Amino acid sequence: MIIYVVTDSEEKTKSGGFYAHKFVLEKISGDICLIVRYDQLALKLLASLKPLAVCHSGCSTEFKGRDVLRHSAYRAAVTRWDGPQIGFCGGHQILAHMFGGKLGHIRKLAKLDADHNPGYHPGWFKEWGVYPVRILKRDPLFAGLGKIMRVQEFHRDEVKKLSPDLELLASSKDCRVQAFKHRNKPIYGTQFHPEQASTNYPDGLSILKNFFEIARNFQRHQQR
């Protein structure tokens, strides 16, 4: 079993869009995927279900700045569980924050900047669409990929600073922290959305496949 943690508002959770991501995660992992809200995740649940991995969804910035960053049971589950985790976009930012990182807007729009979604936070620079991301440090997460990945991005905010516990893995031209890993735990974050990859831009699917292989290797090691 894998767990997909929805970190967004209750209204967006009910809209059903996260179920499309669930089916992608199930297809790539070859395992069943349980969707839970962030306020349902707790160490006791993880100890009971013993999932292969936990994936944290993207979320709207308005919601992310409130309850989700301050929820004590969710924070404890993220920071104290030893198993594999990965965060996508807003989930990536949440994991970075919970391990001591700093978050913020990328920047205000400059005169020559393109705005590919002017209706979303007007006046602020966004990465919106498919972008090239450069791998800075080789890791099993990027097995089989070249130096440049092309991945889906939909965000205004970013991780401004990583804590010493987190290691930078990949960057883009306008967003320095595109991927990180924890130095001592099998925990990853991607600012981009591998769960929204397509047949035209499949690098995200390779990343998911690699992450679940990392999770299985961790599980096998724990069972020895």
C-alpha cells in the first residue's frame, strides 16, 4: 500500500481531481493507493498500515499557509516516520518547511517576463507549463534520465532556502530548489509534478518509478 496525502482544502479534496493522481500512482507503483487528508495522517496510522511510501500532494498557496503547516500530528508523522516519502509542488514545499526550510514567492513579474496564467496571482512570476530542469547531483531518483528533465510546473511559490538536513538535487533557471532529498532519510521533494507527466513529457513517470524502487529497496533492507 502507498498513501497519498491531500494537503489542499476540503473543497478541493471533494472535487475529485486527486483521484486522477491516485490512479497514476497506483499504475506506476503496482500497489493500491489510499487517499487521506493531511489532518488524518498520524504516526499511529503509519504504524498500523505500514505503507510502502507516503506521497504528499500539491496544494493552493492560500491554504498551505494556514493549518497544514501548523498541524502537529501531520508534522510529527512527516518528521518522525522513518519510511520513504515524496512531496510534489506544494507538498515539496511543506516537507522542506517541516525540516527547517524557508518558503516564499519566486519574484514579482519583470518587464520581459511571460505570464502564462495571468489569472493566478496577477503580478507574480509563475512557472506554468513544461520546463527544463537541470540535475545537479546524481541520485537513484533520476536513474535513466539525462542531465535535463522536462517536467510539468504549476507554482508561484518556492523553497527559498533548504535546511542543513536537506540536499539540493535539481534546479531550473528561475527556481533554484526544484528537487531535494533528506541527507539521512528516504525523503524527497520535487517542485514539479511527476504525477502529472504525459506521454509527450514522460520524465516525471520515470521519477515516480525510481522513487517506488527506492521505497522497495528500503523495505527489503528493513525486513532483513
